[in-house]
Amino acid sequence: MGIKFLGTVEIKENMTTEELDKKISEVIEGFQNGIEKKQQALSSEDNVKSPKHYKLEGLNVESIEVIKSVLGQEGFKAFCKGNTMKYLIRAEKKNGLEDYEKAKTYLDWYLRECESND
């Protein structure tokens, strides 16, 4: 009879040190993979919702707000529609899910502008 560790790894009394080391390495690798996936998801979220590289230095303003102000409502709607199409077209060739999330963000902005016009 063995002991279940973390619900997936069974440690048995007659295991050799090498077998035990291998099991522990598998658990650690699993944790590392989980942490890496979580970090990638968080990084992807930042790249969609509020990318640091679009913040204007010294100001608490993102460049999208400047673009919106300069283009006006109709110009901004066209900008959002074009970017929605761009990210949908390239998603499977470049960044996959992240590009779909970016397309959704631009579509949401487009729809918000349409609703505010009603």
C-alpha cells in the first residue's frame, strides 16, 4: 500500500531512491509548468487590456485615448473596425488566442461607440 501525494503521485514503501527522486521531479515539473502557464496567461491579459508599451511616458494616459480624441467618433469607429479585422485575420498565423482577445477588445470599443451614438 502506498501514500497518495497531491492526488496524483503514489509513493510506495518499496520504492528506490531513484524512483522517489523521479516522482518528486515529475511533481516539481508539473508545478513549474502550471506556474509558467499562469504567467503566460497574465502576460497575455496585460498585452490585451492595458499594454505597458502603449502608456504615454509621464502621463496616466494610454495612446488609444489620444487616438480616439484626434480621430473623433467616426474615425475612431473605423480605426476599431479595421483593427478588429486585422487581429481576426492574423490570429491563426501569429498570436492565436491573444489576437482573438485583442480583436474582441477593438470590437467592444467599436460597439460602445455605436451605442453612445444612439
